[in-house]
Amino acid sequence: ENLKPRVQWLKELGMDDSQVAKTIIKFPRLLGSYSLEENLKPKVKTLRDYAFTDKQIVRILSTFPALLSLSSKRLAHRLSVL
């Protein structure tokens, strides 16, 4: 039930099928532990707020999808030190 909307969301970000698979293999909790609307989308918005392009976000999330497990505050803090 949670799988389809999350896979669709990753594809809407610009991921191809292999990147989606890689992301899910590295971070299977993405499929059910986090709310798409309350957790995942706001974190991508935070990345965009720090001027990351969608292409960069796809690369970041397919390489280090556990970044989505950080709280928004912690994510913003880590990004602020870059």
C-alpha cells in the first residue's frame, strides 16, 4: 500500500528505476516508517531551500538515503555547516 506512492514520488524527483531500487535497498525503511507528507517531502524541501537542484537531490538520496531519517532541524543544521 505504501510502496506505490513512495516509488512514484522518487521517480517524480527524477530517479530512474535503478536509482529507486538502489535507494530502497540501502534504506528499506523508506517504504513504510516515514510519512511521505510529514517527513519525506519536507526534507526534500529543506534540500531545495539550501539551493540543491533536483539532479543533486537525486544523487544525494540515491547515495545516502538515510539522510531522510534525520529530523528536519538536524538536517538543516548539517547543511548549514557546508
